[in-house]
Amino acid sequence: MLPEVISDWKGLENTLLDGERNIRLAHLEAQERVPVYSAILDNETSVMIRFFHQPDGTSAIFDRHREATFLSHPNLLPCLGAGFTNLGGEPFVYGIYEAPNTLLSTLLEGKTFSPDETRTLCLDILDGLEYLHSVGLVFCNLDRSTVARCGDQWKLCDYSELRPEGVGYVNETRRLLGALPGAPPEAYSGVVTPSWDCWSVAHLLRTLAQPEQPPTPRNSENGTASRTPRAPRDLAEPFRSVAAACLLPDAGERCTIADIRRQLTASAPQPPIPDPTFPEPVRQPVPRPDPPPGPFPQPDPPPVYTAPAARGRPGAAAILVAAATAVALLVGVSSYLRQNGVKAPAAVKTSSGERNRARVSTEPAAAPAPASEVRKVVDQWAEAFRQRDLEAHMRLYAPSVRRFYLKNNVTTAFVRQTKQSAIQSAGQIRRYEIDNVDTNLTTPSTATVTFDKTWDFAGKTRHTGKVRGELKLEKQSSGTWQIVGERDLKVYRQTRARA
């Protein structure tokens, strides 16, 4: 929903953006939900700018864009950062993106998508959504104004509603029921799961078949619509079936991203059947030459032994014959050993207690490290950041960090650069505390620690918040515990205001 504080967005063309970056707005590309401009960054780079009104002074959208700079996927439009500005006397956050060719909303003004084009669009979008879900994020913002065309690919291009999967988002998501046409019923309860994006896929398919419709009003306490949306009758198959399977009020009953992909690929056009008047040539088997006769005669095949039919229990004669054969065999072996000077090994008698002691001594079991050692490292980690001691803070990280927020397999140099930037921008650290700590020793050498992290920074902006964080630690060969993973699991609250 566009803010009314700006009456003429077109009038901002060719103006220098009042913010921390050198950005000149060039052309208003769209203003369906939020104003979108083509712009020039630092007088040389073409970018796209999206504006978001923030009258409550929060920094949630700014933080989402900052975290989105770590995302990397062919079907996600790269985010280059974000900033704050004032337009018409009101605070705005702007996101900076790589410049796409065009937006889907612009193409739909004068184009009808064929089934093949719709399938290609959906498969690209599904790839981007699947990547976000794999890192624990939900897009929460899919419609024709948040999809862009770049070269020969479709990409998601708006991270203002990007959220970690979880619950407790009532204050954020309930307002979307009146602003975002593709918001599902569970938005009323503050539940964010990948099923949200599946519902939005159906909404996107609807917009390809008919003009954009305003959000469906909710008139009940649980947020369900007065009439459940249905797939348009004029939507071709398999898209109508996909939309119908996604538009289920119960999020647990909706089809998944994988289900949607299977339906779309199963119905894809098959290669043409060859013309029967020009049959494929029949491949004749190539005869193998007989092997040349070797200098050694080939052995006869081994005889096939056929067991005689059972005729009841063996008689006494058969038993005596078998016993005599066994005795003769043992006598022959003993005689051979004596003639060749080989002594038979003496029998060794061991008690059950000795066997158990031997088994225990050969199977060392590493005792799990006490949780106090892991907790000590976590406390040192928090205290070092609180004291702005970057060196002490970085000594607690392993040389390679497998997960660092939204990035995988990063070096400590990258972690150091990020932490240094965070400490510098924090300014005065009035509060940085962790509590409600839960330590889980998954193996004797690995541990996962979750905790509530609360902070209050007074830099150029007053930044406060509380999140549920996670650290993963491993015990190194030196015996010390080091951090190999760090991320936020859930955002309780977060505010940013100019000092």
C-alpha cells in the first residue's frame, strides 16, 4: 500500500537521494505497492531502488535487507544494501538491488503468458523459494510486483517481508492481511512457515489469469476469509490444480514446493514421437570373434553335486561311516603337523570376567565434555563483544565457520570484518546480555547452545532488540572448544531510531 505522504512520486525523478549513499533517482519504474525506481549508484552503477514507509521508526525492513546481502542464488535478485531517508517529512527505508530488465507487473500490462512461459516462471520462482526455505527463511511477499526478469531468468526482488520460519509474528503479519493480496489465513495468528509461500504461489497464478484483486477481507477471529479463494476457472491445467492444492485454509494440508514442482514437470510437453514412416534403424548385434586357443587346455567344468533325497533319519551304519571319516581326517592332520615340526596351538581358557575386561580395554569410550566448559566459552564470547575486545572475541572462532547467519562455509577473516563493522556501528554498548541458555551436547565433541540475546546500542542510531540466538561449537584436537556456527533463530523485537 503506497504512503499518501508523497503526492507525486514522478516528481522525484532525477533527484539526489537524501541518505548515506550517493544515489540519484532516474526513472519511476512502478508504484503498484511500493515505489520502484531505476537509479545510479556512485555515479557509475545502475541499480533498482525500492522505498518502504516506516512511520513507527522501526528498523525491521532495514535489517532484513542487510541480512539479504548474504543471500546468493540464481533466482534471487542480489541485494546491495539499504539505507534511511526522509521523503515529504516522513521516514523511509530504501533497498538497493541490482538492476533487472523489467518487473513482472510491468510485463503483465501488455502481455499474456502462454502455458510454457507460465511453467518457466513458476519453476524459477520455486527454485528461489526452495533455497530460502533451505536456510530457514520464508519470503512472505510473493506477487507480480516482487518478481523481476533478468536475462533469461525470473528472480525474487523484494526482501522487505523476509522472515525466519517460526511463530510469534502477530504484530507484523496481521497487518499484511489488509495490505498483501497473497497473505494466507495463518498470518492472522503470526505463524510463518514455507506453506505461506505455497499459498502465495496460487495467488501469483491467479494474477496471471486475471487482473490483480484487492486483498480478501477477514471477518473472523481466526483470520479465515469470509469465502476461501478458489482457483480461477479460466486457469489452464496443471496450473488450476496447483492453485487449488495451495489454496487450502489448513497450512498443513497444502501441497509443498516439491509437490508443485512435480505437478508442473509431469505435465511438461514431451519430446515429439518419431514419424513411423521413417523408423529408427535396427541396431544389429556385433558378432564377437572366438577367443584364440591358448597354450593350456581349458579345465573341465566342475561336477554338479546333487544331494540325495532325504529318506528319514540316518541309520547306525551311516553314522559309523561319518565318525570314522572324521577320525581319519584328524589323525592325518596331526601326523602331518608332527612330521613338519609344527606344534598345534594350545587351548586358551578365559573366564567371562577376563573377556569383559579385555573388551573394555580395547574399546575406549570418550566421556562427554561437561556443559560447563561449553558455557564458559559462550560467556567469554559475549563478554568480549560487550567489552569491544575484537581479538578476544575472534580467538573463540574456529578457522572455518560452517554457518554464519545466512552464509555457509566462511573464513574467520569474513567473520572478523563483519564483527568489526558491527562493533563500530554499535557505538556505545549500553547493554549486551545473554540469558535463558540451553546447552545440548550432541556428541562428546560437538555442542549446540541456544540463548536469548538482548542489546542496546547508542551509535548514530539507537538500536535495541532481543533475539533467540544459536552457537554451534566443536572440540578441537587441542582440547579447546571453538565456535563453528552462529545465527539468529527468532526475532522477538527490534527497533532502530535516529539518535
